[in-house]
Amino acid sequence: MTAEEFKQGVIDSLIRVAERFGVPVVLLGVMIWLGREAAITLHGSLIKPVVESHVQFLETTSETLREISAVQGQQATTLQELAHGHRELREQVKTVISRPVELRPQN
């Protein structure tokens, strides 16, 4: 069977299917087949790279959020230490203010 005979056989088969089911059904079948081919092509060339880059973005964002959380923990510890030091200074100032001041005699 040559390529020309094969092509003629496919055309004859399509004509018989079109006669049996009708032209609209055959056109619908062709459109579904073309849609399937387009979906396969888009999946490989567009959707798969977009999904991979989105997953990479989410991993990077997750890592960044972990780092931010660690920094915020350190910041909270530092602020607690500052608050403790501020309270100590305030208590020292209160004791200095509440002590009577001794005046030195002038010569």
C-alpha cells in the first residue's frame, strides 16, 4: 500500500463516516480532535513551564517567610531585653530623684 492509496483510503473512510453520521458530527469530531492536539501542545510548551515556575516561586516565598519569622523572633527577644533595661533605668532614676540632695557649703 503506497502513501497515495493510504491517503485515498482515509478520505474514503471520512466520506463514509460523514454520510453515516452527518457532516455536523464529523466536524464536531474534527474540532474535538484539534482541541485535544492543541491542549497537548499547550501543556508541553506553556502550562508545564508556568506551573514549574509557580512552584519555584512558592518555594522561594516559603523560604523567605521562614527567614522573616526567624528575624522577627530575634527582634522580639531584643525588644524584650530593651524593655527590661528601660525598666531598670527608670527605677534607678526614681531612686536618684527620691533621695535628698545634700548641698555642699561654699568657701
